[in-house]
Amino acid sequence: RSRSNGGEARTNARDLEQTRRYVVDHKEASLGAEAMVKHFTAYHPRAAIQIDWSTWLDEEGMPPIVPTFPAAATLTTPADHFASAVMRGRVDGLADAWATWPTYQRSYFLDRLCAMEDEPPPGVLYGVGRGCGLYDSKNCELTMRWALLVLKENLEL
């Protein structure tokens, strides 16, 4: 919890209460998607209206990460820039930028690489993996996206 932001502390307490209520309400039960959606929307009504439930529940793969807040460009623009640069074979500065990015921004970057139609020049993704520490990452979100990219590009590790 943050000491500087009382609102964040209240949000964390609310999330904890929502999790406790979820466990109590659904322990020893098989939970269907409708019940999960109903429970989520009861506790997070504003967030729930931003979710495309049919895509999240019925489409294959992971839901796309699309920042929905006004400052999204501060995260997406650098990630888009580096994704385009990687596709051109340029990885200069990526490792330094990566070190400053939060997981959300890193995930977006890897998603952009996975979504690219063209293949990057040979060997470039090996440099991305080394420079960004993706071979040894313990972050499951990043590891999953890296694995998808490795499979998509048929990399031999």
C-alpha cells in the first residue's frame, strides 16, 4: 500500500474485500463465465463497461492490451517505436528503454511484435531476448508473450 495516496490504499482494501467475497461465494463450486462476469461487474462497474467480454471469453489467445487512459501514448508510443525498429533490424537503445518500462509497457511491446505481419530480419529477435533478459525472465506475463513470439517466428533457443 502507498502511504502517500489514501485513495490507492482504499482501492487495495476494496480489491482485497472483492477477492475475499469471491472466495467465500464460490468455494467448492464450479464457476461459469456468467457468474464470474456478474461478480466482477458488481465490484468494478466502471472497469466492467470497458471490457469486451465476448472477445475476452470467446476469442482465442490472450485479450489484447489496449490502454484506456489518457496517458496511454506515453506508454504506447515508445513501445510502438521500438517494435517498428526491431522489424527493421534495429535494436539500439531497446535494452535501456526496457529497463525503465513497467510490465504493462513491456507486455504491449511484445504484443506488438507478435501482431506484426512481416518477419524481423534473421537474428534480431535473439538480440531482443538477450538485451531484454527474456531468456531468464521470471515474469509469467512476459515469458508467455516471449514464448508466443518464439513459436511464431520458429526460433531455435
